[in-house]
Amino acid sequence: QVQLVESGGGLVQPGGSLRLSCAASGFRFSNYAMNWYRQAPGTEREGVAGISSNGGSTSYADSVKGRFTISRDNAKNMVYLQMNSLKPEDTAVYYCRGAGTWGQGTQVTVSS
């Protein structure tokens, strides 16, 4: 079955970095665009970044442009989100999405 499993979340101080990973299985990964979303308590889930099926095109929410980088490795069925210069407002559960499926999410907390 189609499955997405995120990892790499945690607690980090403001200005720090984290790298999220999403392992995909059960579908032809290289055929699908992939996206990262996030949801903070009491807010709607929002799109953070997206990447085309071959990795040639990326897009970002204005709030993370210049700080976050999405990438993928089609040989490993993996998608990544490198997050730098993290701010407290980046605190949220981060979700991977692709092939009509959501991962279970990974918590990112930015706090001193």
C-alpha cells in the first residue's frame, strides 16, 4: 500500500537547523510531485514546499523562502526538507504528501 513516513523532527533553538526526511513506498515515486505541509495548533494545514517529479522545479511558501530547501532522491524514494534559520513560528507538525497520501507527521519545535 502507499505509505509515507516522516522523520527528523525535534526540538531546536531559534536560528538552528533541522533536516526532515520522508520515505515513500507502495507507488512509483519518480512519477509524482511531492510536497511538505505543516500545521500548528489551532491553525489550518498549510503548504510549505513542493517539488516536481524529476526534482527540476520547486516552490515555497513566502514564509520559508530563502530558509527552507526541498529536495528528493528518486533512487532512494526519499524527499527531504532542509530547514535553516528556524524561527519559533516554524513550530508545527510537518507532513509529507504525495500520490494522494499523507504521512503521519513529525513534530518540529523551535524554542529557546
